[in-house]
Amino acid sequence: MKSKVQDIHTAIIPSDVSTVRVQDRINNCPAPSRIFHGRQNILDKMDRYFTQESEKQHIYVLHGLGGAGKTQIALKFIHRSSCFTNIFFLDASTVETIDTGLKNVATLRNVGNSSDDALKWLVGKHEEWLLFFDNADDRRLNLNNFLPQCDHGNIIITTRNPELHIYGSNSQVSDMEEEDAIMLLLKSAAQEKLPGNEQNAAGIVKALCYLPLAIVQAGAFIAKTGTFDSYLTLYARNRDRLLREKPAQTHDQYAWTVYTTWQMSFDQLSPSAAMFLQLCSFLHREGISEDIFSRAACYGFPSFGPSDKELEGPVKFLSQFLDRHGEWDTLSFLEITSEIKAYSLITVTNLDLERRVFSIHPLVHNWSQTTLTSPETYYGVISSIVGMSITQMQATDAQLASMQLLPHVDSVMQFKQYVVPEFDLQYAIVYYHAGRYEEAHKLENRVLETRREVLGDDHLSTLDAMNNLAGTYNKLGQFHEAEALEIMVLEKRKEILGEDHLATLDAMYNLAITCSQLGQFQKAKELEVVVVEKRREILGNLHPDTLAAQGNLGTTYRQLGEFRRARELDGLVIERRKTILGDDHPDTLHAMYNLAMTFRNLGQFQSAEELEVAVVEKRRAILGDDHLETILAVKNLAWTYRELGQFQKVEGLEALVLKNLRSVLGDDHPDTLSALHNLGCTYYQLSKLEEAKELQIEAIRNRTTILGEEDPETLDTMFNLAITYQALGQFQKAEELELVVVEKRKEVLGEEHPDTLSAMGNLGCTYYSLGLFDQAEQLLLEVVEKRITHLGEDHPDTLRSIGNLAETYRSLERVTDAEALERLIDEQETTGNTQ
């Protein structure tokens, strides 16, 4: 009998096992590779399964990608097991090889000369025989026709088709654990287990994605050529060649290389399935969803988009997934993907009852591209499908859909010379929602230039492009550039469409956001009130755009110090968004984020913390740690911890926020400067006064340059630097800064604004420290009266001001007045504690 695996149809083990040694019992069955290593979890699972008492037949299926080591695991298990009386090895690659193998069983056992005779004999043989069906990969093969129909015996099946798991217990055979992969490489490359070798091997097996066949091939090449130290460099330059060529000397009888084993599966695919796999090789290898294709199939051919001829390829490909009414046919899509899955060339994960995502092994992903003779055609088709899909995203789901599409947009943009330029706007939308504003800016700039040149400045499509670019300028902190574009868009839309058109209201809404960023809160409020009223009238109270306008108006109320009005609107928006969009929708989380800040302004720090912790956790889960909105949520949570006096927590969070913002937005972005400012405040609270002073001086310098001296955020940093000067005993410097802050805040925010009152209160404290008690009393009394009016007697800021005024009265020897104020503080604190 031949020794090669592919030539062995049957290996028969004597039934009288009590008189033979284990080695004799398996001497006609292919032995496992001499360098077999790892897979202990699967071997242990098989041991438990085949040794358990049972009244039924044991069937175990090992399924996975070609080259994952399924046959070797089965052979290793058989070799080390002693529970089988007879072992029959069958090449299960075709109906013919199975039939031949079973005929041999019948002939050699003297029970007949057909496969049916063999099956009847096994049914009547009440022993622990084992049938091993190796390489049952043909998806058209009904293996059940060749399984003995009885309640005894044992069967092992190796296959690329995961659907065969229905026959019994199973294990998916995937990539190796790193430690096992390293040992396999060292064995196959004839290298000693030394620290330097292990480190080098770790890099090689990682590049080979821990696939056993690829590792064994690499080891054989290294053993032959002595290129252990230089293999990674060779692999980077010659990957396809190294994975395609079979070494002359091997450790087992496997006849195929990594690439040829997959080519055999690929050759079995229908043309449609083959094209689908090839197209997907230009997407990211993970997170490939039906949604990408189903949305693209609904593409509506807008006026300013690619021509019908440019989209002929994508449309033709997608048409196979449409029913006779032109509707998306999920069943047709599943038939194609199931065909590919049957060879384990893709893996399917069910996220829920309706949504599935596909992934491709990294090496298969690369190999699929090598099957193409003219890849540029495929680049164009798949990049257009992605662009068409983005066009059909729903506005309310745009952020989540963009996060899912982002890796695929990155992949197709690697071949941007083949990307249809008319889809630049769609790719920019994804980058914008993913927080990658620089990339969005480059694409949007190109779109605007093209539309101006082709359509002119006043065309509605040109205005749309201006509007998008302005929004990105806003995110980049380039507020004046955003404002200039938004004013132009608003004026032209009013002129062309009228003041009540939804597009005009969108322009007004966007301009209001920029006004807030520029500290023009009153102007922002005026615009937002109009937008809220008109959107209510046109769209209704529950429309997402109406709620967005109300949310922004609430933010502006907060910035104007109208905290109770902000609280009312924030609460309304949250409840309605939860009802319409769900608890975890990005817009709902944004409303929670806003309400948390309002709670903080109202001194309700515990309520703020609860909301902020929830927002941080959900944004991390949905958007990732590095998304700008996640970073800003962490930044806000840190601020609340500061108010709660948990400064050790604050320092770590704010240092992380500053590092991430510098990485994502750059050193000069307003959000980065805000993080710099916040960390300076934390250093102050931790009595790291010199560090605080240095950061605050840097923040003032940068904010003055970028935002201007009168910007509210520049004034905030001046305000805090003055406090640091107070703590350092540098009262003259503190006074100089505080006089500027009080004057500017009165001009910009008004005399009643909480931030103006805070500046006046601090200046009063500085006067006190300088011994100027009369001036201190005058300022502090005004602050107390206004805070009682706007915040109430029980607000922490009010009580703090009353305490400062009481201390000033004592210095002026007005003891009775001081004691009256101190009693008021005690009463409020007692009431607060009781509540």
C-alpha cells in the first residue's frame, strides 16, 4: 500500500487490539508530522468526546481553512488514542475516492466488493471502529450517503466546509496560538529554542498570520537556505512567490503549498462567487457586510455623480442580487456567500438575527488579489460600490454606518487613481463622521473646486459643498474660515430657496454652531430660536433635525449662564431621542453629554458623573478610544471629577486626553488648548503650582494667537492663571490679570453671566489678600446678591461667595454681619445634608 496520504484509500487496523502494541495498531495509517506542535485544546476536546459513554455514534468534524492543519490534528489524535478497535482512513475529496476506499474495506475484510458491503459490515460490527473521512471539501458531496447508519462506531471528518458541523461535535480549526506557532517554526526550520531565535520567530509567525501550513513552508525554506535572520525581509519583497513554491524536503506527505491549496478551492467557485471574493479582497478583510452591497444596489444616480457608463461594472455586478421587481434579494446574496464559506475562504459572524458580517483570513485576502490578471478593473468596481453605498446612508445612522465603512474606505483609497472622483464627497462624509477631519478637508476642498469650476458659485450643489467644507473647518477649529463660508451659503440659499426652506434653515443652524465657537452666544441664540421654531412648524416636534436644533439651543443657554432653561431643553431632547433613536444612538449620547455639562453648571456633580460615565463607556464601545467624541467625553468626565475633588483621577485622565488630542487634532486646535488649560487647573489643585503656571502661560499664549484675547476661552485661562498667581502669593500679577478678565467678560458675556461673577469674586479675594478690604467688600457683595438671584442661596458657588464676604466683614471688624452670613451658610449646608 502506498504511503502518500492522497494515495491511501484505506488503512485497516487488526480487530484483535488486545494482542498488538499501539504502534503496530496504527502502522498502516499516515503518521502525524514529526514536528506537530500545539492544538492541545482541540485534542483534549476530542479526547473527552470520544471517551464519553454514549448510546449513539460519535461523529467529530474538524473544519477550517485549507492549510490550517485539520488533517494533522486528526492524525495526532488517532496516533495517541487507544480506544479504537479498527481504523479506516478514507480520502473523502470526491465521491469516487470515498467509494473506492469503502470497496477496499469490504475486499480486505472479506465481506464483499462494494461500498454498500463495507457499510453493512460496519453497521453489524458492534465495536469501537473509526472511520476517518479526510478532506471532505466538495460542497456538492452529500456525505450522509457514506455514513454507517447505526448507533455505534466513531467517525472523524476533516473539511473546509463549516456546514458539515451538523453531523456531530466540531471544532473550527483556525490560526495557532503564538507560542505554539513559534515552536512549530523553530522545529520546521531546525533552529534551537534560544531567546534571540524565539524573538525572531515571533516576527515571522506574525507576518504569516499564525497559519500552520505557511509556517511549515517558511521553516522548510529557512532550513534549506539558512535565511532565518533575513526571512522577514525576503518575505516582504517576495511574499507571493514564497507562499506559492513548495520546498523539496518536507516533514509530512501534504502535497500542496499555501497558495495552491486555496487555488483548488477557488477553482470550484462559480464565476459570481469568484468575483465577489476578488472584489472583497480590495475591501478591509474584516467587517464586510451585506449592507454595503444592498445600499449600493439602491443607488439613485443623482445629477452630480458618476455617469451611467462609469458605473456600468458595479451596476452589472449588483444586479445579480436583485429580484424581478428590482428589489434587493437577500437569499441570492446568501447563496453566493454560502458558496464561498463552504471552502472556508470567508468566515461569517452573525451579529444579530438580521445582520451578518464576513471576514477573510489575512493571507487569503492577499492571495485573492493575485488571482486577478487586471486588478485595476476590480479597484474601480469596488470603490464605486463603496461610494454608492455611502450615498444611500440614512442621516440618522450616518455616524454608525461611517464607523463600519471607515476601514473599507481606507482600503479603496489606497488605489485612489482608480477611484471615481465624483465619489470624493462620499468618502469625505465617512472621514468626517469618523473624526478624521484633515482627510475630509482635503477631499471636500477638491469637491468644492470642481463644482465651482463646472457649476459656478451659485449652484445649489456648489453651496452644498461649501456647507460641508465649513462644517469640517469648524471641527478643525478654523472657526473664522467656517463662518465666512457659512454666511455665504446662508445668504445665497435665502436668495435662491427662500428663508423657510429646510436647506436655508440648515445653513442657519450651522452658522449658529460656529457663532457659539467664536463666543458670539447672543447671535447664536437668535439664529437657533428661529431654526427651532421653523423646524417645529415644518418637520414637527419629534423630527431628529428639530431635536438637534433644540439641543444646540440648550447648549447656547448654558453658555449664556441660563442653566435652568438649558436643563429643561436638554432633558426634553434626551427623552425624545431615547424614544425615537434608542439609548445607544450617537445623537442620544450627545444629548446626555450636554445634560451632564448643565448638571455640572448647576452644581449637581453626582448626576453629571453618572451621565458622563455612561457616555464614555458607550462611545468607547461604539466609536473606539481614539475617536474625537470619545476623547471629549473623557475630558468632560475629568472636569466633573475635579469638581468632586478626585484630583488623582483627574490628572491621569487629563494627561491622556491632552496626549490623544495632540495626536488627533494637533497642538494648536482649540480642543487641544482646552485640554492644556484643564491639566493646568488640575496641577493647581494638586499644589503643583509651577507646573500649573507653565501650562497656563502656554495656553494663554496659544489661545490669544489662535482665538484672540477677548475669546471666552482665552479669558478662562487668564482667570485660572490669576488664581495660580494668588496661590503663589503673587497678588499684583493676579490683580492685573483679573482686572482684564472682569472687564472683557462684562463686554463679551454681560454683567450677570456666571463667569463674569466668578471673575469679580476672584478679584474681590485678591483685593482682600492685598488688604484692600473696602474694595473687596464692594465686589463680593455684588457677587453674592447676583448669585442668590440667578443660582439660589444653596448653590455651591453662592455659598462660597457668602463665605468670602463673611471673611471680609471680619477683617473690617463687622462681626455681626459676618456671623449672620455664617449662620446662613450653616443653615443651607444643614438643609443640603438633610436632603
